[in-house]
Amino acid sequence: MSPSSTKDLTHIDADGRARMVDVSAKAETAREARAEGRIVMAAETLQLALSAGGRKGDVRAVAEIAGVMAAKKTADLIPLCHPLPLDAAVVSVEPSADGSGLTVVAVGRTTGRTGVEMEALTAVSVALLTLYDMLKAVDRGMTIEGVRLVAKSGGASGDWVRSA
């Protein structure tokens, strides 16, 4: 499936002006979204992050909390995003499979008229920025990459899973 053309952009009205999408006619359904991203860092920085013994404390735990808090504030950060009552926001920070850094995964759940993709993506982004902030004193060369939606379910558009 290819991306929609610009004429299908839901946040642009017929006159080309930005608008908040009217979801009042949509049915409330259970919705879930999973997003991920990673931060690449030097091996010594990764060891420090995993030790939970840095001057700033357990950087992974702080980043997970920051991600949850960000998910709850998404509508305050993204101008046309609907405020959602989150049923769950779960953020985990784990070593990347290739050993190059840390991977952040966020899952958002709600029952509502619009999806939770933005909440999951915001949680990942803020958790990654928190990791950078807390570790930058020892490694300013870290790189945040691969922030993306992995899967979503619910709503009129149905389920979607990123291809491998």
C-alpha cells in the first residue's frame, strides 16, 4: 500500500488550511499503537546506562517515566492532535539487539474515536531525548534514530503492522 496523496491529508481542509479532524461521528473502539526508536552510543556509555549507578541515577527508569509523561501530554505538544484518555502507556528501555545502544519501545492503549499512534511516537521520542540529556556529559556523539510506528490496531482503518 502506498502513502496517501496530499488531497487525502485529513488535517488540511478544502481551502488548504490546517484543521483539527472532526471525529465526533466515529465509533469508539479499542485502539493500540506500538512505536520504537533507538539511541546509538559508545560502549562505555552503554555500560554506564546499564549500571544504574550514574550521578543522575537510573537513566533507563527516568527515561521510561519521561516517556509515559510525554504520552499523557501529546495533545499539548502536537497542535492538531486530539487529547485522549489513555488506558495504558507502557515504555521500556532495553539494550539494542546489536549492542550499539538502547532501544525504546512504547505501547499506548485507549478506547476512543481516534488512534494512539502519536502518543506512542511521542513517548519514544521523549524517552530517547531524556536518555541523551542524562548521558550527554559523557557522550555527546550519541545518535537518535529509527523512531517509527511498528503496529497499530483498532479504528476504521483496521490493523497495520510494519513490514520487516
